[in-house]
Amino acid sequence: MAAAIDGWEAPYAHGVGLVPSAAATAAPEHFPLVNTADHRLPGLVIAGVVGHARGTAAYPMTPEDLELAVERLTPAEAFTGGIGHPNLWTWRDVYLRALREDPGARLVAVFLASPDGAADDPAADPADDAVAGAVPAFREALARAAAH
């Protein structure tokens, strides 16, 4: 799968956030799952859906994008190898349901190239507040997860 993405470089961390319609910008609590060295496959799946290859970036996602990611990741559920699939379960069982209940909610995928690369963060896009605040919010969610 990685070979299908031209120039692919595995990110240091990745995640998908669900920003409720009532929230102006992304916040750390909108990223209940943050992934580093483990759970690389979900990051690769999301990268293929949003067109990410390398670097630190945030991408808006549609519900259809998430449905495609769920479809692509679902076969992995049969192969647990002692690990679960929290990304798949969150996307399918939490996010898709939440999007039906709050159709104005926004999805955002975040990829971090390195643990300390705040200088690598992309410039904020004022056209989309959820995406503009996603990278710093994700960094904070990652720091909180590491502290526990």
C-alpha cells in the first residue's frame, strides 16, 4: 500500500479528528486517538484517501472520505495479531454515527513529520478554521496522551 503513494514517508504521528459544528476550531479533545509508531496502517489508509505523501499537514475530510477509509481498513479487522483496531472502531462506530447526528461537524486528518517540528507546521488556512487549528490541537492531544 505504501508503494502506491509516490514519495511516501511514514509520519511520526497521525490522527483523524471530529470537530463538532458547535466548535469554532479544532481542539485537543477532538482527537481521541493519536498514533505514533503503532497503528501505522490507519495513517497509510488516510494518507491514500486525502493525498498525503510526506511532511506535516492537515486535510479536511468529507464523510465520504471517512467511509472510503473505513472500507479500506475493514479487512485488517480479521487480522488482529494481538492488537485491536481502535482507529477503525472510532471512525466507523463513533465518527460516522456522530456525523449523522451532527451533519455540520467537520473531519480533519493530521500528519506530523517529527515530534518537535512545530517550525514545520503548515501555514493556517483562514478559509477553514477546523483545519487551521488542527495541527496545534493535535500536537496538544499527542502531548496529553504521552503524559498518561
